[in-house]
Amino acid sequence: MTSVTRHELYASPFTARYCSPEMSHLFSAHWKIYTYRLLWVALAKGQKKLGLPITDQQILQMEQMASCIDFDQAHEYEKKFRHDVMAHIHAFGDQCPAAKPIIHLGATSSFVTDNADLIQLKTALDLLFHKLLHVIELLAKLSEKHASDPTLSYTHYQPAQPTTIGKRICLWLQDFMLDVRSWQRLMQEIPFLGAKGATGTQSSFLTLFQGDHHKVLQLEKEVASAFHFQSILPICGQTYTRKLDLNILNALASFAASAHKLSTDFRLLAHDSQMLEPFASSQVGSSAMPYKRNPIYNERICGLARFAISLSQNAAYTTATQWLERSLDDSSNRRITIPEAFLSIDAICNLLTHVLTAPYIDPETSLALLNQQLPQLCMENILMEAVKKGGDRQQLHEILRNITFYAMKADQPMKSLIESIEKESLFSLNSNEILKIAQIKTLIGRAPEQTIDFLQTEVLPFLRLYQTKKISIPHVEI
């Protein structure tokens, strides 16, 4: 095949369909190499400030050419050197002839690759963090709106006790609150690698500064400060510990699990139309069945979430197999695993925003389904009331189990239930008392209060700490 169009080559679905331009750009070749160049500039500035013979002209030339990356020239150098960082050092030097002798002075490849990775991880986490804040805000509004709307809860996907729609949404919301706090901590703790040299001993920099340990440490601080890092990794081999990647990808996988849980629940509720995704007027649900409204976005979230969860295993394997001061088998794996992890989580955040901005939630359908099961749902409260009147809990439980079985088969289950209980002298309950116990307002317990308390004490104070950024949420394609 001599010439091909872009449609004849594989393209990642993340960049083609799912992800925001911001996240895709963060993992682009241009962003990476531009960041390398900014690191070289910061290194030269720090070295000049601390007394090395580097001129203003050299630094100015580097700054002026930092964004003008000749990828074709770098590619030619890489074919020659078989080393990507050396290729870009030479390509940058060609553009900055005055600065060429001092570019990358004292550094090893990990100075640019690993520091750039840490800048990238921190920036990407920040973008996801603010998207998750927006998801949390959407869920908070939905849970408040439906705090008191009763619905049937399920255990083992079998009818259980009544709850409220808002309380159920808070189950999802609480998981996301755990995730956002984890991301917040990670963003604050991500360190800079600094200027550590070939195996982390800083020997090359100590030589440059004539054995002055203070200047070596100050150089690291100068470079870290240029990229707004508060902490520097104190110990490393040639690279930063891959445990940092593992912690971050585990946190992303944890969020993916939360998103999968929400979307699975959403899909189950869509089965009987209690909760439906937004559906465009021209949207087609099925090529064969015109009436279909499949929960395709939540299905997509589940698919992407499973992928994101699986990637955390790669980070664990990589962390476990780093030999002594370093091994290069991490490089090819991390080039794929880390970008794909962030791109998949970005896609999930975009999809969650789409799904939660205007879902169709039908309290009337939920109430109707609840009423169908009401005779058996009030059993526990009837049992509690009868025991309070002196009954034997175990004996009454067995009687209710048999009564409920036959009542639910009757034409009027609630009427049958009341009549059966009234006949049992051990209960000491009349029809009015039973009807009072069977009121939905009683059966939902403290679900409305729990919802509002959770929002007011946990969610809203956290949201108020941050002024949500204007996030670009791309149109979600089918």
C-alpha cells in the first residue's frame, strides 16, 4: 500500500470519538516535547543563576524556539541515534546554535522524560478533578430534587425496603466523594523528580558546581519552582519510583468502578423506565426496532470503565519489575498505559456529564412499582410493632412469612394481608394500625433526612471550596 488516507489507518477511539481536546492535547507529542524544552530552559536558567557560564543570549534563543518543534528533523536524528531524547536535543540545538553546547547540561534523559511525566500527571489530574466536581454537582442537584420521592429498593435485585430516589443517588454520590478526595490528595502530593543525574546521586551536578552541595539542592528548587511543584522526590534511581504511577492509576480505577456502579444501576432502572438517559429527537435506538431507547451512554461508560480498571494492573506489574536503579521495560508499557488510563477516565467524565445533565427520572413510575410490592414491604415494620406489643419475634416472623406468600397471590394483596393479620391474635393489631404502619412515609425511614444531611454536611461544603472551571464537554457521539 503506497499511500493511504486517514480512514485506512487505525485511529484511537479516544481521540476520534470520546475525549476532550484538552486531555488529548496533554498526551500529544507536541505537548511532551514542548515540555522537554521548557525543562531545558528552566535547567539552564537555574544553572546560570547559580554561577555557571551560560549567557542571556543562549537562554533567549532557547525560549524563542521552544514551541517551534521540527518533528521531521527529530525523526531523522532518532533513526541515526536510536534514542528519542538525544534526537530532540540535537533538533533543538540545530534551532538554537548559540545554546547547543549547554542544552541538557549535567542531565540524564529522565530529567526531561520523568519530570515531564509528573507535570503531565498533575495537569491531567487537575483537569479530571474539576470535571468530577461538575459530576458531583449534577448528582447533588438530582438527589436534592428527589430527596423525598419514594422508590422501591432492591437487594440481590429482589424487592426490599422502600427508599427514596434521592437517597439512591447519594449512594453514587458518596462513592464519587471518596474518589474526589483521593484525587485531591494525590494532586497535592505529586512530587517533582528534580535534577538527579544518571542514577539519582546528583554526581554530575555536584561536579558542575565544584562540590557545592547547596547549589545542587538549590538548582532542583529553582527548576521545581518554575513548574509550581512544592515538593521534590528526595530519593530515586534514574527515574522516579513507579509507585507514583501505581497510586494514580489505582485512584483512576477506583473512580472507574464508581462510574460503572452508577451506570449499571442506571441500566437496571431503565428496564422499567424509572430512569432514562437523555434521548435526542432524531436519535435512533435500534436499526431494527424503532421503539427502542437503549441506555447506550451508560453502556459505553461500563465498557470504558472496565478498560480503565484493567490498566491499573499494568502499573502494578511495572512497579514490581523495575530492576535496581532502573530498567527500560517500563517505557514502552507506560507510553500506552498512562495516556489510555487518563483518556478513558476523561471520556467517562464527559459521558457522565451528558447522562446526568438532563436524565428522565419518573417518580410516578417508581411509586407505582413500589405500591405493587407494598404488602410485603411493610412486613418488617408490622413485625416490629407486634413485638412492641409483647409478641415473640421468631414466632411472628414465621407467621408473616406464610401470610405474605398467600396474600401476594390474592386479587387485592393489601386487603388479604390485613384480614389475615387481624385473624392472628398473636399480633394484637387492627386494620387501622396496620394501614398506618404500611404508609410509605413511614416505610422510607430517614431516607429524606439522610439525603439532605449528607448534602449539607459533606457535599456542598466541599463544592464550595472550589470554583468550578469552565470545562469543555464535547458533544457525545453515538
